[in-house]
Amino acid sequence: MIRSLYLGATGLHHQYHRLSASAHNTATAGVDEAEAVSLRVSGVQRENGGVQTHAQQVSSTDALREAVVHIDAVQSFAAQVRVVQTQDDLLGTLIDIKA
């Protein structure tokens, strides 16, 4: 039960970093490419569960791609929040049953 909360928390952490990178890229889209630093965030599954987040610099920012990444990250973040809420409800129900 606690493991599922951990998975949800690492998922939220990863989506937070995706949203931050997307916001950064959108904010620096109009800046000269020599001065701007664009970021890409990717995640890999850990052996013990959860998501490991990696950020890397890329050379250019595509506004359409950033819009899609932002929408996807927002939807994924909302889904992770629902996962954590469901696990919290289940844990509360189990505690009520045992008491």
C-alpha cells in the first residue's frame, strides 16, 4: 500500500519537472538561441519502482511541441494526483476496518 503512494509521489515529481521545463522553454522561446537554454525532461522506470527524472539541454524550442508537452504534463499530473488520492482513500478505509 505504501509502495503505491511512493509510485504516485515519484510520478508527481516527474510531471512537475516536465511542467517546469515546458514553462521555461515557452518563456525563453523568443530569446536569441545563443542565449536561451531549452530543456527536455525524460523519465525512466527505477528497478525498485517509481520514476527517475532526467533533464538535458537541447538546441532549439518548438512552440507547438511545447504546447503539446505542457498539455500532456498537466493531464498526467492530474492523473497522478487521482492515483495518490485513491490510495489515500483505500488506506483510510483499511485503517477504519481494522479499528
